[in-house]
Amino acid sequence: MTGLVIAGGGLSGLSLAAHLAPLPVTVVDDGRRDVAALSWASWADRPGLLDAAVSRRFDRVRVHVGGRTRVLGLGRYRYQVVRGADLLRVVRERVPGCSFVRGHVTEVGAGRVVVDGRELAARWVFDSVAEPPPAQALLSFHGWHVRSERPVFDAAVPTLFDFRTAQLGGASFVYVLPVDAHRALVEHTSFTRSAVDSADAVREYLEDVLGAGDFVVERTEKAVLPLSAREPVRRRGSVLEIGTPGGLVKASTGYAYQRVQRDSAAIAVSLRRHGHPFDLPVPPGRFRLYDAVLLDVVGREPARLEQAFTALFRHGTAEPALRFLDERTSPAQEARLFSAMPAGVYLAALRRRVSGSR
Ligand SMILES: Cc1cc2nc3c(=O)[nH]c(=O)nc-3n(C[C@H](O)[C@H](O)[C@H](O)COP(=O)(O)OP(=O)(O)OC[C@H]3O[C@@H](n4cnc5c(N)ncnc54)[C@H](O)[C@@H]3O)c2cc1C
């Protein structure tokens, strides 16, 4: 019997394999997503096991909300980028006993994973290929990796969000991850109820907001991410859902990288301590409630997203907002962050949530 099988060798599968080392694991992936071509940005205020895969770190971010641009320090945080190719390399180095199987998973059940019709027996199965929880909203991305004629990008400062863009079918902003003065990922992001094509919005941003002059699109990144603030049921017998199906994508931001790292570390601790992977910390439920309320409010009134971000990022550094999004704030700190938001709007959403009405 193979001891540990991970279905899906993307972000969560690879991260878990690394955290479980030196336990031998089998990672099964059918290659539908080219992990080597992906990358994940995140903020971190402490060292991580996979830091050798970090290719870039920033100590400031730019935000454009409420009609003004600000460059904010990150306090104890750093904004960092991990490229899929680097993650693969580091995981292969860390887990020499890991076997990577190329194959399509059709079934994940107690003690078994069916791969291309062949059964793999396993004591514990970690499933990142199951259906994600039902979506309450969608996060629709349309990103271009561009090379511009003019040096319009600030290589030292990513733009977390810039609201100078059409609010296509939902609350929208543009994210810019620079490589150098001429190259960047420029991504239009919308909280929507259905996928939107926002290529025109990315073009407008490059031409009208940045004044990039002529530009070449070297690569396009498009995706629709289901967002859910519900607490997922992660365990099915000897199967634990991880990654997106495990509810690790934060519903109010679409970020998952650091949550996946923390989850992987907790799974490894549980296995070592108890011989099973299910003793996982449950974050206070109020954070899922905040996410659900924000999705409700923004779904009804898209302009509220900019207002909420203006309130959260109003301090001298981005640290209080990032700590809140990391779910590491106290209720008193949250009350201070929320004090600049329109209480009535959020309380009405909270009442709808509690009474179960839409
Ligand atoms: C375009 C985009 C950009 C994102 N950027 C960021 C970011 O910058 N920072 C951040 O924190 N989060 C980001 N996210 C959110 C989240 O971190 C990623 O979606 C992340 O990859 C989720 O990890 P995962 O393991 O659940 O899924 P994946 O990384 O997609 O891994 C799933 C793996 O399973 C494989 N697979 C699927 N079905 C099968 C099957 N039946 N059999 C075998 N293999 C299968 C796929 O090939 C894939 O490799 C982004 C999401 C998207 C879509």
C-alpha cells in the first residue's frame, strides 16, 4: 500500500508534499494545468519552508483608491512571488522520495485513488482535484504579460489594486506586478456572477491610465475562480480535501498561497502527532462571516469594494489590512478597521446572512 497519495500536483499538492517530507508521497497530476508556467504572489511576515522558491520580494505596494495613489510600506510583511517552476524544483529537492505520477484521477475514495483506470491503494488521500465548494461569487481575471514601449512600470513597487478601470459586470480593479520598467503582468480582476471578458479594460488601462505607448502582449492569463466563504466539509473517511476544494482560497481576496502553506504545515504536524491528518486548527468563524458579508455587499453594490479597500488601507502602512486579511487580528483591531465603513450597509448584509435571505 502506498502510504500517502496526493491527487493534484498544483500549489496545494506540491506544498503538502514538501511539508510531509521525509515521508514518501505519491503525487498524481494529469498536466491539465502547467504548474511550471504559473506563479503565486502573497504577503508574508515570517519565514516559510518553501522560501527557496521565492523569486522576488517587495517592501512597498501601490494602491489607487478614492481618487488618489499611495505607496505604502508593508511593516513586518513582504510581498513575494513564487514561480511554479521554482516551486517544482524546490519540492523535488526537498522530497527526493516523492514519486510524481502523470495520470488522470477519476475517483478518490476511502483508501484508494483511481488513476487512468488503475487503482492506487493509500492509507491517507489528499484531494485537490475534487469539485470546489459551491461558489457565492466568481473572481474573473484577465491578465496580460506585456512589454511596453515606454518605461511606465515601477520595478520596485507592485500595484495591489487600482480602481481606475471600467467596473465591468462587477466590482473591478487592476493589479500590476512589475518585472522591470518595461515589463509587467497587468491584470483586470472582477468580482462577478459570471465570467467577463475584460481584455478591453486591460488595454484601456495600459493606454489611458499608464500611457504605455505601443506594447506587446507576450502571454495572457485568464481564469475564473469560484469564491465561497462557507466552512467546507473537508474530510471524507480517509480523504482530506486540500487547496481549492478544501476552502483554502480566501473568499474576499482570491489569494491562497500562504493559507495553503499554513494548512500543509498543520497537516504534517497532525500526522506526526496523531498518525492521522485531521487535527487542523479552525480559524475563528467570524472571518468567514466578514468574507460572506463583503461578497454580499459587493455583489449588490460594486462601488462598495473601493470604499472598503479605502477604509482598510487608510493607515500609514498596509500592515493592519494585511494582518486582517491574514485572519490574525483581534476583534478590537477589527472594530478599528471597520470604523471607517458604513455600518448600516454591512449590518443589513449581516442580517440577510443570519436570516438566510438574499
Ligand atoms: C489565474 C490565477 C492566478 C492566481 N494567482 C494567485 C496569486 O498570485 N496568489 C495566491 O495566493 N493565489 C492565487 N490564485 C489562487 C490559488 O492560489 C490558485 O488557484 C492555486 O493554484 C490553487 O491551488 P490548488 O492546489 O487548489 O489548485 P491547482 O494549483 O490548480 O492544482 C490542481 C492540480 O490538479 C491537477 N488536476 C486537476 N484535475 C485533475 C485530475 N482529475 N486528475 C489529475 N490531476 C488533476 C491540475 O493539473 C493541477 O496541477 C490564483 C488563481 C488563478 C486561477
